[in-house]
Amino acid sequence: MTPKSLSRKTAIIIGASSGIGYATALALASEGANIVVGARRIERLNNLVQKIESIGSAALAIRTNVRELNDVENLVLGAKKKFGGVDIFINSAGIMPLSLMRKMRVGEWLNTIDINLKGAIHGIAAILPTFLEQKYGHLVFVSSIASRKVFPGSTLYSASAAAIRTLAEGLRLELSSYDQIKICLVETGYVQTEIFDTIEDEEIKRSLLTELDHFPLLKPEEVASAILYALLQPLHVDINEIVIRPTTETI
């Protein structure tokens, strides 16, 4: 039997209880990787673990709140204890509470920073010491093309995405050429996920969903395929950025 391309590799995926993270966990498992999944909804993670094990890969679920650095550090520790190391770390956690700034939904602003930006920072803080010690690793940030295009209602969301873009590029410049640590930023257009449920401003949510009725959205599995493509490149090839959007999305 031909070995699978990610056999003996261990991947941590944060935000794996649904959407892109969930699909990516299954995609990597199908290539033989050990999978460690983190999110707040542990019952969904446990179901995902069963699914991964049914296709012949090993998996571990650990309840993880990306707002808490200790949670993310414990996720990395759990992966290392069970599988002996970590080769891939994917941060797919995020929310998109769109709203006009004039509506002063300050709590949503802070939640966006806590989950999207601080969550990514906590991921870096938790995994970087391991990657530096072993002198290799692959760190993937799943973010949004909102980093490139601001529209009314996206100001805080776009700001968090732009900050992640800066983090990814800064890490690439500081680390990759010296430590064989690859950095990949995946920025997506609209994807069929639960992220639309995080929009609590009903006016802007109705407007957006009406607009999106006019074209097909990406499926999480299609984004997962793009992530897998980056992970399967030879050691000397580093896919730094992937921008993926529906063909008919023009913004």
C-alpha cells in the first residue's frame, strides 16, 4: 500500500467544530495525518474524532477557547503528549459581526479582536516555541479577503483581518528562511459556514444574505483543498498566500 502523503504528521486545527476547520481536519486525516482538534463545542469535536477514526486516522479533541492562552497552550501540550510532536498548526477560528461603526456595538468590536486577532496571537505564542525547538513546522492562518477590501459594516472585521495579514508576513520574514518554518495565509471570500450566524445586526445581515443569493458560495471542502495543496509542497516550496473566492464574487 502506498503511504499517504501526511502519514506520521500531526496537525492541530483550531476552530474545527464546523466550517473550514472541520473540513480541513477531514482533508488532512484522509492523507494520513494525526489530527488534534480544538474548539469550544466539545460535543461536535468528539463527533469529528469518531469520523476521523472511521477513515483510519488517529484523532484527539480538546475543548479550547482561543480567548485563553492557557487553553491553546494546553491544546499543543495535549498533541505532543499523545503524538510526540506537532508538524502543522492551523488557526481557523473566527467571527464576523458586521455592523456600521456609528451603531456603537462596542462589545462586538472587542469580541472580534479577542477571537480573530488575539486568538491568532495565542496560537503563535502556543506553537512557536515547539516549532523553533524542532526547527520546522507549518503555520496556517485562515482569514478573509476583507483584509484587502473594506466595505460599510466591515471596519472592525477588516481591521482584524489586516492585522492577521501583517502577523503572517512578519513571521514569514523573521522565521521561514532561518528555521524551515513555513507560514501560509489563506484569505477567503464568502464560504458556506456558520460565520454568518455571528452577525447580530439584523439589518446588515438581511442585506448581505440578499446579496449572496445571487451567486454560489465556496464550500468549506474547497478551501480545505487549497490548504492541503499548500501543506503538500516539497520542503523548499513555501506557499505564503492563498486568495480564494467564488468566481462571481467581485468585491
